[in-house]
Amino acid sequence: MSVNSVASASSITLLKNANVYAPEAMGLQHLVIGGGEILYMGDELPVLDPLLAVDELDLQGQALLPGFIDAHTHITGGGGEAGFSTRVPAVPLSQFTQAGVTTAVGLLGTDDVTRSTESLLAQVYALREEGLSAYCYTGGYHLPPTTLTGSIRTDIVFIEPIVGVGELAISDHRSSQPTLNELLKVASEAHVSRLMTGKAGVVHLHLGDGERGLELVRQALASSEIPARTFNPTHVNRRRELFEEACELTKQGCWIDVTAFETGEVGYEPADALLRYINSDYPQDKLTISSDGGGCLPNFDCHGHMTKMDFANSIAMTNVFYQLVDQGTKIEDCLAFFTSNVSTLMNFKNKGQIALGMDADLIVLDKQNRINHVMAKGVWHIYNKAVVKKGTFEE
């Protein structure tokens, strides 16, 4: 295929001899892509009408994976914790696709004042227009939550891309120090919204460095009837004690999220955290990984003064996948953390798996298990490692 035909996208694409991880290993398969979906997958090569405009690509045994889902990314840009000049710009389309991310869930963090649910939702629509699947949370670090309609429940119920609330901060000096009763009220709004809409309806919880850890979540589970899956803590690998505490919550039904950032001696590096989980008896479907892409990665001293700042990128999550595979972890043993576990939690019914009728969000790896091609909704965005579909304002 020429670059021109790739960028414009034929109506039908035939992928031959793909070594499919769906995320389970399925061996060599042939796939037909059309209308943004997987129309056929099987071990018999389909016979297509020669009158159809079909682009064929023989993958010759290269690995084919579902597109990654990054369910924690600051799509409008994060930062702002060291002044207005440190506000990070919005994340461009190709920063996601080069990382193999075909679905992104945006959120607000510390800055839920100069950033708003309105601006977050506008960026979701922008990414959708550019070909990415995008969703978002309502709210941010603080209470009362930043919303569009005036309440968490009406935001989730009436605004299609809004799927939950977050990232609400706990055990962090930057949080609004929510009480148990306040957390339960937020969780109730999210839970009832899930019942009404079938959306994720989760409370995505930012965990800081505070020694209280997940104490508030344990109290909420012990003192209410709200299902455990409503509480979704992230950054759980930032401290070793926090990670062990979070893992125990998976036995009660919580999904927990590892962040692809460096933790130093106090935490578990993301690949190490995932390996520890793989080799445990914890439920393997209850852990996910995200990038915090576009967000600020600050370090603070004991007085709350920032001593260092960095910014996250979705590629950090992809690099964790590379590290695991390079170290000998089987693709099928770790891929769900990046794909199907996330889609199950977020209730994205057509995402996270390679199967008939699923969205054609696909990653092709080269022989070194690095990203070679990326397809989002049946359109190639990355082809032969080159960006063939850019965002509106990308050079």
C-alpha cells in the first residue's frame, strides 16, 4: 500500500496472516475491516468480490493487538502547579497514536479552576473529529466538583462522552480533604448514574503520598451499600505500602490503576508492579495501567513546596509494555492491563478486544515487538512507524 492510500483509508482492508492477541493468543488469523469495525476474523482467507476496493496487507506473522486504552490522561494539558506559565498545552492526536493509544479518557487534576469540564469536553470532541475515540470524567481534584450541568449525576446521564467522576484527590495535601460522608455522596451520584445509563459510573480517585492511603475507601466500603467497583484508585504504585493495600481491595471488587511514572525507592516502578500482580493470586481482571499523559509530575518536600516538575506522555505506558515483553513476559499475560481490563471497567463494549463486530482499533508490532502500524476505527494513523494522520494543528 502507498502512503497516500493509507492516509485516505480504503473502505475495506484485508489483513492477512496476523498473529492475533485478542488479548488471548489466537495464532494466525485473517481479518476484514470495514466501516470502522472488524467484519470477519478467521483462519480461512476470505474470498472478496474483485469489484470491491480492497487494500490488502500481509502481516507475515506480525503480532496484532487491540489498541491501548489510556483511561487517565490530561487531554487539555495539566500542570499549573508552579504558576500559569507551567500550564501544559493540550495533547495532540499523534502523541496518542504513536503510543498505540486509540481510546483516551480525559480528566482534570489539580487545576480545576482555569481548566473546566467545558474545555475538557471540547477537547474530547476535537479528538473525536480527528479520528480518536475519546471520553472524559466530570469533576477534578476538589469538592464541590467542577461540572457542566451543576451535578455529577446530570453530567453523566445527559452528556454522552462523560463516563464517571475524577480524578478526585484523597490522601494528598492538594486535595480538598473530603470526609467519608462527602466521598459517599459522590460515589452515590456516580453509582446511580451507572444504573441509569450503563456507563462506567466510577469515582476515579487520585491517591497522593499521604500515610492515610486508602483508609477512606475502606471506610466507604464498610459503611455503605455502594458496590466496590465504583471506587477506582489510581497512582497506587507510588508507595509500596499503598500498592499492597490497593491489591487487597481487588479481592472486594475494586479495580486499581498503576501509573506509568518513576517512583524512586518509595514505590514500585510500573513494570515491577505489574509483574508482582501477575505473579500473585489477586484477580487478574482488576488491574489497569494508565499514563497520566499531559499531566504534571511534581515532587514536593515535606512542607508542600515543589522541588521538581516533569510532564507525562502516553508513550510511558507503552514503554512499560515493551519492558515487560523484553523481560520475557508473554504478551497474553500482560496485554489485558492495557486493553480488555480497561474496557470492562469503563464499559466500553466495542473496545479492548479483537473479535467480530469490535471497533477496528489495532496495533501491529514489528519483529522486535515495537509498534509498526496503528489503526483507529479502521483508519491507519501510524504506518511503517510514520505518522500518516496528524491532528489539525500538528506540523
